[in-house]
Amino acid sequence: MLNSLNSNSKDFYKEILEIARENHKPLSLRTLKRRIKFFFIANQHKQEIKNFTEKMEAQNIAVTPQMLGVLEWPYIHNEWNIETKLDKLATHYEILLNSFPILARVNESEPYEVISFDHISKGIIVAIDYAPWFIREGELVLNIFQDDLRVASIAFTLSYLDKEVVAYIGAIQGIHSGISTEESLEIYKTLTKDFEGLRPRSLLLEVLKVILVQLGAKKMFAVSEQHRHHRHKYFKNDQKTVFKNDYNVFWEEHEGVLDEASGFYLLPMTLSIKDMAEIPSKKRSMYKRRYEIIEFFKNKIDLSSANT
């Protein structure tokens, strides 16, 4: 792990080479080129690296090779520069360590269970963990698990904006491609029925709102389709690349408002509960049961127990 070293020391360059090897393996002509490129980028940003490692060291958080991977690969937003990416990483851990230190170290432990819905749908829990395949989309991943299967996941990072705690959402994903489309659809169909018409990803977003309030967040921003990390030149993708999951559609379905200047949707922090008078009479019974579920997890989730 990299320490806050003198940026001109030999040890600094040795550790940068080790990180380059760790992030780009096994050795091949392609990974060798990646390592060389990483080394030159790091050499150009010695001061930013030093500032970042000093902040992390002050918080007793180890700097991993994956963290410094943001020197070359995207993080959450495809146009964030290196200074911004390192700042978001450092402030995320600063925020958590002030109030919820256990969540700052989920990468060292088992997933932290937020709530069980087993009484509603067998084997269903919501948990926070660190998933390596989401390292470019957020530091924490909130998941719906059906036993060991990730049914839905949201990756996010906490930061500051205008001195307020905010959350940046870098990904919203469903079941991995190793499960057949037919089986995935059947799982979604069953869970949507169990949760009174609330689809798994929509349920997860509602749970996230409750969690973020407890983490002190005042706003949440979700990356737009145009600026998701997959569209970075690191992956040789651009605006013409078509992905299966269009983020804009989901954010707009959930009342997100696009800020074109930042490339993020501002999502409401309030829970999605309508006045019953606005709901067609034939659906009111279902919505009443749905709102009872929302009220259940709103009152049941208590992150303060994470530090006991």
C-alpha cells in the first residue's frame, strides 16, 4: 500500500511500479504498455498523489492499488479529472469515519446487512458491501440479495458539495449475465409481486434514500447515460456505444431531473408515496400494502447499530 511519501523519493517510484503491476496483470505486451502509461501519468501527478495519500493516512485508511487506478481509468463520471476523482475518494472515507466507521471498512469484512425482507419474500435481504467489479462506479454497493444472488445493486460514493454531504450514484444494475434471461425475468416477476408492484431496482432506490438520510446526505446525484464511466476513452467507448441498461430511462422514471452542466440527475430524497386520492380505486389496496412495506423499512433501518 502506498504511504504519504516524498514525491521525489525512490520509494515513491517503486510503489508506483508495484501498483502498475497489480492493476495490470498478467504480464503481456498489452499490460506492459498499460504499466508504462500508468507510471508516466503518476509521475505527472506526484503532488496530487501525495496529497491524497496524506489524507488517507490521517484517516488510517490504506490506499489500495485500485484507488490509484483512477489516475488512468474513469470513476463514476467519464469526465471527472484526476484531482476530482481523488478528492471524491478521500472525502467519502472522511464522511464515513466521522459517523459510520464500520462502513468505511466493508471491503475488509462480510456484507453489512441493512434489513431483512424474509417475512415478505423468502431469502431476501438488503446489504451493503464492497464489490470489486464496481470499483469504478462507487465505494459502497447497496444490494438486494436472494440468498447469495445479487438481484439488484446500486454503487455510490459520498462526498461534499457546497459544504453539504451528497451521494453520487455511479451504477444501477440487475442480475449478472451468468443467470439466463428467462430465470432473471422470473425472479424479477416474483419479487415485484411480493413487493406489491415495486420492482427490485425501484425498491433498492427507496431503501437507499433512507440510508442516505441516516448518513447525513442532503442530495443524491445519479450519473447520466451520457457520462457513465463506460463511455470513457479507457474502454474505447463513446456516445454512440449502446448499452443494455439506459440509465436515463430509470432516473427519469424516478423523477430525476438532469443537470446538463454536471452530467448528473438530481433525484428526490423523499420516499415515493403518493396521496391515495391520486391512485385509481382498483389499485389502492395494492398501494396501501406497498406503502406499509415502505413504512416498515423506513422505521426498521437503523445504521447507528453499525457502530455498536
